[in-house]
Amino acid sequence: MEKVAFLGLGAMGYPMAGHLAKRFPTLVWNRTFAKALKHQEEFGSQAVPLEGVAEARVIFTCLPTTKEVAEVAEVLLPHLRPGTYWVDATSGEPEGSRKLAERLLERGVVYLDAPVSGGTIGAEKGTLTVMMGGPEEAVERVKPYLAYAKKVVHVGPVGAGHAVKAINNALLAVNLWAAGEGLVALVRQGVSAERALEVINASSGRSNATENLIPERVVSRAFPKTFALGLLVKDLGIAMGVLDGEKAPSPLLRLTREVYEMAKRELGPEADHVEALKLLERWGGVEIR
Ligand code: NDP
């Protein structure tokens, strides 16, 4: 069976590569190599030095930004074989990825942007949504390898997957913050957040933020660290690039980016994205519960 490789065993990559290892011979590499060894032990993958992943027919990456993907690709370039597919699950940047795709094609390697949505829980369950950018034939060729996905949608040429992902995350950011503002006011008025959410989630104002994130993480006061605030702010920056590139009207998303930039300054990039609501709680003098 053809080998696959996964680079970047972070909060998302570690469980995603776990699903690959259950179905295919899987090589893994991580900058902090101890994580690759742990993965090997847990899932029966094979931890290899970076150059070692060039043996694989399909190479997956899930790194913070396109910058790190391009750096890793540059190191790997002399080792890569023609006919290799590079599936980039990073929430990356469209223009940088188009340049990377051209660079890889010089060696006969086909790059596809394939960011994911569904969070760490979706990665663990293998139920992620994948939005893919790239040539149709290549998308069809790699689809059977996406063992961590429940839904795969081909959205356009290289870069289109990243663009859709960035806009999706901008909507996540809007919904989360807007729900936080509304709930702070209701709590101050004496309505419990739990009761308010019971109504909203059976009504037209509901979103993933009101149905899942706020009840499970804010009302419960659990605030688990699954998706760093710094990464969401990165996605908002990518979304701005998409909007500005098209000269699209964007007053609300622009403001949303500013709000989250401020939250990042206040709470630090390592805070979880849902912790942004702690700022609203601080300003409003109440907890959302
Ligand atoms: P993490 O911070 O948990 O993991 C980042 C990974 O990248 C680690 O394996 C890290 O290695 C590696 N890395 C960081 N810098 C470098 C570098 N310079 N060179 C090589 N490797 C590097 O991030 P996530 O898994 O949360 O996110 C990864 C991508 O997935 C991001 O683009 C994010 O926006 C996206 N995403 C995240 C979701 C989430 O819920 N967390 C959901 C959907 C998409 P090391 O172990 O050595 O630090």
C-alpha cells in the first residue's frame, strides 16, 4: 500500500495523523520530535527525520501558517519525487499557497490546500469538514486518503480552500463575540445564561457558539485550550486579505478583527479563542453563566 506522511503533530495534526495510521502506512514528523515518537507508540505510525517523509506518495501538513509550510517545503524540495501529492491542512494564506504550489510543481509535486473545520473534537472523532483547492483530478486522487474527514468539498483552484476557511472562521469570530455581548446584557438584567441559551438555541439567533462553545466552555467555566486566540486572529487577517483583494464591503468583519486583535493583546496569543469573552465579562462585571 502507498505510504502517506504527516508533518505537524499539534492539537489538530496529532489526532488527524492517528486516523491515517489506522488505515495506511504512515510516516510522521514533528519539530519537537518527542511528539512523533509518542505518536508512533500510540498509533503504530513511523517517526522519521524530515527528509524521510519524501518516501510517501501523499504528504500532509498541519502547521500554524503558510510561512512554516513553505519553510518545511524548501528543506524537503531536493528530496521530493515527481508524482507526490502535498495536502496542506493548515489554515493558510491563498496567495502564499499559490506561490508554493508553483514551486512544488517544478519538481512534479501537486499541492492542494485542504484546511479543516470541526476543532480538536472533530479531529479526534474523524469527522472534520475539508475544503479543498486544486485541480479536480488531484482532488479525486487524494480523497480516499482523507481518513479524518466526514465531508470533503472541492471549492475551486489552489487557494480557494484557504479563502473559504478564513471566511468561515471570521463568521465563527462574529458569532462568538456577538453572542457574548448579548449574554452579558441578559445576565446583568437577571436572566441566567443557561436559560437564555435554552431559548436562543431553539430560536433564530443560534449558532455553533451558542449551541456548543458557550454552554460547554463559558457557562461551565471550563475554558479548555483547543484553538489558540493567536491562530484565530491569524485567520481574521487572512479573511481581510480575501475581502480587500476583492474590494468587497466588510465593515462588520473589519471591526471583528479589531476586537479580536485587542483580545489577543489583552490575553496573549496562547489563550483559547473562547477566552475572548472573558474581556466582555470583565467590562460587564458579570460572568456568562
Ligand atoms: P498547534 O499549535 O497545536 O500545533 C502546531 C504544530 O505546528 C505543532 O506540531 C508544532 O510543532 C508545529 N510547528 C510550529 N512552528 C513550526 C515551525 N516553525 N516548523 C515546523 N513545525 C512547526 O496548532 P493547531 O494544531 O491548533 O493548528 C494547526 C493549524 O490548524 C493552524 O493553521 C490552525 O489555524 C488550524 N486549525 C486549528 C483548529 C483547532 O481547533 N485547534 C481547528 C481547525 C484548524 P511543535 O510540536 O514542535 O511545537
